[in-house]
Amino acid sequence: MDTADFLKQRAADRTLSHAYCLWGYGTAEEKMRVVQNFLVTLEPPPFVDSFVLFPVTGTTGIESVREAQRFLWQRPARSARKTVIVADAATLNSYAQDAFLKIVEEPPAHGLVIFIVRDPLFLSPALQSRFQKLYIPTSVDTQLPEEA
């Protein structure tokens, strides 16, 4: 079962966690495809109940997190969930990570936070511990031959 299927199954079973960290050494595009593949189970496009936080400069600061927080606390319009996706969580500065820590410690019942990162070690230990981590294999990983 791949990661998108795992998330879809959790959504169908109503057992989704409130926070996932999707990590792996593939491209950001590969990870975003997994997220998009999953999001269609929550709501049909356009994704009005989803907010993607892309880094604008080298780091992502607290103002971006506040914007995501305001979005997350609104009631969903077309979905059972409001979803915030951080496209490159490694760009979150320490203040932004602290702000997200507060969000994932006390999320709204309809909130879902998804971090995309190359390696969870880019996040503070406190923030890492609040996320369920799911490895996204690269296309190279999935093409490796099995050992005999």
C-alpha cells in the first residue's frame, strides 16, 4: 500500500491523525503528487478547503504560519477537513516551528496539517514528535530490483 492509499484508507475509516510529516529523498513534486492524490478523497478540485504554504524566500516565518492558522480554524466549506500543507517544512524558522507546535498540539477537530520535508531531522524534536511520519519512496526506490 503506498502512502496516498494509506491516507485514503484512514480517511475512509475516519481514523486520520491530525498531523502527518511526509518525508523522503525524492523531489518535492513527487511528494506533492502523493498529497494531491490523497486530497481528492477529501474534496473534489478545486481544493477550497486546502491551503498550501510555499516558501517565498529562504525561510518561512511566523506571519505565514499565522495565515495558515487563521485558515485552519475556519469551518470547512466542501470537505470534512481543513487541510494545511507546508510544501517545504525545512524552511520554517524556529519561531514558525514553535507556532506550528502550538497548532498541532491543539488543532481544531476538523484540522489536518501535512508537512513535506526531505528529512524530519530538519524539524525541532518537539515538533517532530507531534507528527505521524510517513516515508515517500522515490521513483528510484520503487524501481530497485528485489534481492534474491
